[in-house]
Amino acid sequence: MIIVGGEALVDLVPDRAGGYLPIPGGSPANTAVGLGRLGTPTALLARLADDRLGALLRAHLETSNVDLRYVAASTAPTTLAVVDVDQHGVADYSFYIDGCADGGWQVADLPTGLPPDAALHVGGSFALAVEPMAAAFETLLSREHPHRVITFDPNIRPNLIDDDTSARARLRRWLGMIDVVKLSADDLRWIAPDRALSDVVGEWHERGVVLVVVTRGAEGVYASGPTGHIELPGLSVDVVDTVGAGDAFMAGLLAAFDRNDLLTRTNLTTVTHTELTDTVAYAQRVAAITCTRPGADSPWFDELLPDEVRCATS
């Protein structure tokens, strides 16, 4: 099982009539949905409001096979993100957190224990930047690091970060407790401006990160592991928008690792060049499908099957 921790919110997405549609979102919630749809046992560790939008989130998660046993109920309203999509399909977000479910995180909301064979994935948009959530998740990482593989997507949202220096310092602490990092080229530019990719990746490996994966949009993906680095070209697709693409990639990456029994510390340190290449290629396909349809609508497992297999089993 993979436990996914972080925010779960509702995106208000512009519609053609000039209003907004409420769409379930939040990077960690999107990743959990992606994993559930790909057939990977997954549970979400989040705070969900007891309101109509919270019910929308719960239904979306449950119909995508996400276990909600680690969800903490909140009496505050659902966290909101107002989405603006530009002419190239790239999304920008304005967040409403104070007084909402994700603004009330406390250490007491963390489960007392997690299954011994589960991996933990943390999404960083809120967890890295928003107090008191950041303090709660640092406690979680410190507590769980000795017991399981931990993966991380910083998913930097500069408009959420009040103190760049403190956020970068927190990230450096977290890197010592994390086994796999997936980030975008934009994340990397914020985290380590004006530094060469190879220098940053080398430093993170020295801190204990086993695998570093950097998505670069149309330019493809860079990944560095125990046997060196790989670079895969981008996939050519008709992009509707990029909402949820990074989360879909993360879900594909984790699903492939889990399917091949690689989410243990021993197995991660022996990942071969071929295994890393195949895993990243699978994650690219998951993200590419998501980009061809509006919103964070990640694919189901059978959509990744070859056409001849899908037709034979349908």
C-alpha cells in the first residue's frame, strides 16, 4: 500500500458561461486518485471538511479506489483553489486556506501508526509551505523515516511561501528523510536558482535521496539513480491543459515501482538502468493521457494497456 499525505481541496475552474465549476483537486489527492485508478492499493492522509464540497471530494476519492481510513474530519470549510488556464493550457492557482480544512492541521490529526509494509508519499505544495501543516508533516516524516520508504513531490507554489529562506531550510531537512524525489524544472529553478542540475542532484544523493526525477515538460524527463542518470524525450500529444499532469506522472511512477516490488529501501538501491527507464516511460504515458483531457482526470489501468490487449479484454 502507498499512503499519500497532503492537501485535498476543490479547484474552481472557469466554465464557458463565465462562472466556475467545482472540481476535486489538490496535488496529493490527485496522486492518490491516480494510484487508485492504476490499481495500486492506496490511502489518503488528509483533512476533509464536513460540507457539500467535502462530500464531493469523498465521493471522487472513493470512486477512484482511494481508502479514506486515515482522513481526519474537519468542521472548517473545504479548502479552495481558483484556477486560471492560459492559452497554452498552463494553469495558475489562487488558494484560500486560512479558516479552511487544510489551514487547521495539527500533529493530533496524524494517525498513530501506519501499516509496516506501506510506503509514504508526501505532496509538498501545502505541507512544505503552510503552517501549522508544515510542522505536522515534519513530525510525520521524522517519525516514519526509520520504518518505510518515503517519496516526495515538492510541487512548489511560490505564492504560498511567505519566507523563502525558511522553506528552503525545511526542504534541506526533509531531504535527509526522503528516498525518492520527483520535481518539475520549475520547482528546481525555485529550489536552487542558478545551480547546475548535476550539482543539485549530486548533493541530494549525498543527503541520502536514492532517486531524483525531474520532469521538463516537452523536453522530457531526467532521472538519476544508483546506476547513473537517464534522459527520455517528451511525448508528443494534443494538450488540452496541464492540470494534474505532474500528479499523474507521480502516480504512474509510484504505481510502476510498486508493481515491480521496488518500494523497499533494499530494492530501491539496486534499481537498474532498465528498470528506471521503464518506470519513467510508464509515468510519462500516464501524464500524457491526462494532458489530452480537461482537468486532473488521470487514466485508469486499462487505458495504459496496448490496444490489442484492451480490445481482447473488453
